Amino acid sequence: MHKQAQLNRAEFEDQDDETRVQYEGFRPGMYVRLEIENVPCEFVLNFDPHYPMILGGLGNSEGNVGYVQLRLKKHRWYKKILKTRDPLILSLGWRRFQTIPMFYIEDHNGRQRLLKYTPQHMHCGAAFWGPITPQGTGFLAVQSVSGTTPDFRIAATGVVLDLDKSITIVKKLKLTGFPFKIFKNTSFIKGMFNSQLEVAKFEGAAIRTVSGIRGQIKKALRAPAGAFRATFEDKLLMSDIVFVRTWYPVSIPAFYNPVTSLLQPTGEKDSWRGMKTTGQLRHERGIKLKQNKDSLYKPIVREKRHFNKLHIPKALQKALPFKNKPKNLEKKGRTPRDQWRPAVIREPHERRISALISALSAVNNYKMKKAKVKHRQQLKEYLKVKQKEEEQKLKRQKEAKKKIYRMLGQREKKRQKSSLKGSSEGEKSM
């Protein structure tokens, strides 16, 4: 390249500048005059030579404005996290402009879910309305360009991903309803939708109760409006709350505000301020944030619920094993009925009679117990004798059977021998 430059210089050294520009173009160090049309008059009136300007050019497709998708990450030195719908100033390509980005993250199924804040130490997606910029262009974002701040000012960095106008960012929407008629596993739900058409769009959707019973939307009812029939895994209670999880598309605000700090008067170029956040406006005007009563913590008061006694049908009780059958036993610690009866005070004669009867009954019980033990012992001995007799009887029967089978076998052998002799004599006579 150095040799080529020396050859060019030697070749065109004798010619004038106009001819050299036609062949070589404008050489470094030459002065060039540019004419730019439709420049605001404030740019000329408030021109400050202390602010250098860089001249650049845009491609044919970069003059349009549309939806741009970015991959964005909050700068690790920036103290605050960024919030969706808060205005942000981007330095993207040749432009500096203020816009309202919407942060999202892409789920495993391709759904672009809205984020309220930028995640810590992780990339996320962002979409905004602004100038079309080629893919792969890097950018940096700041929240304010006015004045000087002692803290780190670059809020986020990233790169342009896509220029797709059909981007759909969604956020969670939970619809709730309440049962007004309950059958076995079927219930009629109201308060979730407003019309039969809305119910028709959600036919077959999975629903759940707060207690964890899963179900499915079946069909809309004629009255009341928005009510529907649903089936569940188990029977509901009237106190159950039914909800369905849905996704609602979020629109990206079409806000694009170029930073016109060079049009400010001399000495005020670093005081440009664009759209302010709601928090800044509230702070400047001294407006206090109204607290939502539903967002405050309250003491939880729950009424004690009384459930009905478990009823098991008789047919099912018969089929159950004994350990699982309900036992109709009295609870321990219950006082017998005799304690509520009035005490009987006996006469001395009656006491002696009662003592004699109790002594006689004790003697009788002892005799009965002794007799039972003796009877059991006799029964054991009797069973042993019977068992021995039974064994001897079986032994005798076996021996008798052996004798009989032995005699039958001998008789059969004799018959066979006699038949063989008869056949041999017949053959000899022939």
C-alpha cells in the first residue's frame, strides 16, 4: 500500500487538484465543502465550536421508522434496575433518541413474556418504536443526558437483533369465577366471562380451583351471560374460587423523540431533557403515591371449618378389609352412665349379705376356672389318645390292603400260567 501511494503521488504530482480529485478522490487533509438542506435555524444561531460534529450517512432503508428488537443487558456498574415503559435515551448508529422500550424474555416454547424490570446479571429482550437500524448494530442507553452525575451513567448496552413488525409481547392474565350450581363432578361457573362468545373462545381450556382441583371448560350456558358448564376431578364447594390462566398481548408505545441538544443556546447544551418518568413528575410536584388498600398486609382471620362426618356405604364397608372397616368403639375417657345415677347407701344387714354373695361368687368363679383348666387338660389328653388310635387304624388298613393286593397278584399269576399251559398243549396236538 505504501509503494502504491508513492507511485500515485509520483504519477499525479505535476497535475492540478481538480484533475487529481477526478482520478484519486479527496485525499486526507483536503478541505471539503458540504451543503446540507432543511437544517433548523437554531443549529446555526446557537452554533458552538466547542462541540465537535461528526458527519455520517444513512443507507436507503435506514430512513424508515418501525419496531426494532434488541438484546439488552443492564450495565453491572449501574446502580438501579430499568423498568418497562420508562423512557430511555439510546445512542444507536448515527442517532441519539428517546424511546419507551418494553422488556421481555423468551420462554422455551417461543413465547415472548413481558418483564416488569430488567433481570440482574442476565440478558433480556427489548422492543421499541424507532428508526430502522441494521442487525448487529451495537448501542448504549442512558436515562438522562442533562447535567453531570457523580454515579455511573450508562444504564444498559446491547445489540440489534431483528426488525420484525409482527412481534407479540404477552403478559399473564388470571380470570376468576365462582360456582353457583354444583352437581357431582360438574359445576356451573359465573363471573369469569361476560358473553357466550368469550366462553366459546376458551372451550376446552384447563381451569383450576384455589384448593387445587383441576377441571376443564365445556360449554356456555344461556343464562346468566358469561356463565359456563365445567367438569372437575372432584366435587366443588360453594366457597371455591375457580381461575384460568391466559396471556394478553401488550402494545408497544409508538414514541420516538430525537435528542436535539445541539439546537440549545450556548451553555445550555447539556440541559436537554425529554420525557420524564412518572416518579420524577411525582417528586417535582410533591404528589404522594396513593396506597391501594388491597395491597396492604392484613391480619389473616380464618373461620374454623366444620366438615361432615365421613359416610361409607354399607356395600363398600363389606368389600373393605377388616383393618380399614370403621370400628364402632366408644371413645376412651367417656364416663359410664352409672356415675350419673344417685348413690345407694346400704344397711349393715344388706352389706353382710352383699359381702357373703361376693365371697360365694368368688369361690364359684375360682371353681369354674379350675374346672375349665381341668377340662382343657382332659381334652388335650383325649385328642392325643384319639390321634394315636387314628394312626394305628391307618396302619392296620395299609397292612390289610397290602395283603389283599398281594393275594390278588398271586391269583393273577396263576391264571396267566394256566392259560399259557393250555395254549402249548393245543399246539402239540395240532
